Amino acid sequence: MTTGKNSNVPFYLILAAVTLLFLYLLKPFFFPIFWAAVIAGIFQSLYRRIDRRLHRPSLSTAVVFVVIALLILLPAAVVGTLVFNESVRLYAALKPGTDQFGTRFDDVIGLITNHPYAELFHVNKELLITKTAEIARGITNYIFVNLKALTQNTLGFLVQFAIMLYTLFFFIRDGGTFLAMAMRVLPLGEGREKLLFERFFVTARSTLKVTLIIGGIQGAVGGIVFFIANVEGALIWGLLMIIMAVVPVVGCSIIWAPAGIIMLLTGHLWEGGLILATGIFVISTIDNVLRPILIGKDVEMHPLLIFLSTLGGIVVFGFSGFVIGPIIASLLLAIWAMHGEFFRNEHGAGQQRAGG
């Protein structure tokens, strides 16, 4: 005779199969749904305050959409257009094979190899030219391939962006309902579901807050300094500093430090000194001072874990990984903490039963 417990096995197998199939259907839209959830979580408190006054959920969501457009979408579109135009111009100027590239390339190599310090290290000019040319071709080809892919995938990007906006509308308006449904589906008990969702949104909010504020300030300062130092493509380098600010410890020093050193080696002393001094005393100080204040105790993770999870997330998930990686690490720590608490409670209960 089949027991009641065994009779539920086919049901759970079907439930698991249908759930996995549904998740597979959503796989192409993972990043739009993810960013919609993150943005909705950030602006959820604003939506609640507006809706308490208007008492019209759809209208309140529309107001929040206007705020999001003014704070995020419009500036991103303007910066993206400027960066795209600057990238095309910079690529055309530095493309291997052009006279402009050849002249600048020979001038820079000549300044380095003819420097008095270079003679102390017996720098091989021909070898340096060959290796540097290979690196330059690789960088410019990488820029070209990505620009080409960006222009070819414009339609795909617009579709993904439209899906994100459509999903965002319902996540903002019905986020509380969706969250309650998810908590019922995951009956972990004792408020553990709520804790996991809180860790998700707190980590995402803190990571974005650090990136946008710290990275924005560092990128702006770096771009201005590069412009003053007459560095080619200052806008591009400023944007790259903002992007590199997502990586803890190293950050945007990977941009300004080599630039300052190259300036010094090529004889541009005050320009190189300005870049290095600003990087050491201003840009790095911004990160060291503001990061602990902005993160606070929201993300209770060791700096090494933040560093590894951020890099690992970028490698696995692409650019969105700088948020996804720390979220996964934060959820892992929360689940292990729950496991430790559960084990201690079970151990304590077992000792009480044994003592009784």
C-alpha cells in the first residue's frame, strides 16, 4: 500500500520539472528582470510615500518612473552618446596603419628609449616597438569589435531595455504582492525568507550606491585631470575610471597610475606629476573616506570576500556581475548563519531532551 508521503513524490517531481522549465524560459531575460528587481527595490520606499498621498498605485508608479528617468535613464543616455562618439573618434585616431597612429607611436617609443634611465636598463628599442605595437593593435581591435557588436546589437539592446522597463513598472507597483508570494513559496520559517530578500536588496543598493557616488566622483575628477593634462580621450578614461571603481582595492588606479607614469617617461613632467598627485591624494582618498561611510554596516563582508565576489561576478556574468557577485556572497553568508543558528537550536533541544 502506497503511503501518503510516497504518493506526493510524483507531484513534487512534476512541480520541480515545471519550475525548471519556466526558469529556462526566463533565461534570455535574466538581466532585464534582475535590474528591474534591483531598481524597484531601491525606489520602493519612494513609491510607498507617494502612494500614501495619491492612493492610486498606477499613477504613483508613473511618478516614480519620471524620477527614475530624470535620475538614471536620461543621464545614462547622454553620457552613452558622448562616450560612443568619443570612442569612434579615438579609434579612428589610434587605428594601426594610419599615419597619425604611426607618428604618435614612433614619437612615444622614441621618447621612452632615448630617456637616460632607459639606457641604464639596456632597453631594446626594436623589441619594445614590436611588443608595444602588438598590445596597441590588440586594444584598438578590441575597441573596434565591441563598437561593431554594439551597433549591430542595437535592436537586441532596445528589446531588452523595453522588457526591463515593462517589468520594472509591475515590480514597483506590485512588488509587495510578488514578495509575499515568494515568501509563501519558500517556507523557510522564522522570518528567514524576509531576511534573505533584505540581504538581496541591501547588498544591491549598497553596491550601486558605492559605484555611482564614489565611481562618479572619481571618474569626474580623473576625467578633468586628464583633460587638463591634454590626454587623448579624457572622457573615455573618465568613464573607465567609473567602471573600474566597482573593483575594490585596485579601483581606478589601474587607469591613472600607468597614465601618469607614461607621461613622466615621455617627458611630460608636470602633466604626469599632476595625474599621479591627484590620483594618490585625491582619487584614492575619496575611496578610502567615502566607501566605509556609504557602505557602513549594510554589507558585513570581509574586504577579501567583496573583492573576489566582485571580480568573479564580472567574469561569470559580465558587467552586471559587479552587483550579482556580492549578492551571491551575501546570501551565502546569510544561509550559513541560518544553518549555524539551526544547528545550535537543535543541539540545545537535544541536550534538554537527554537531560530530561
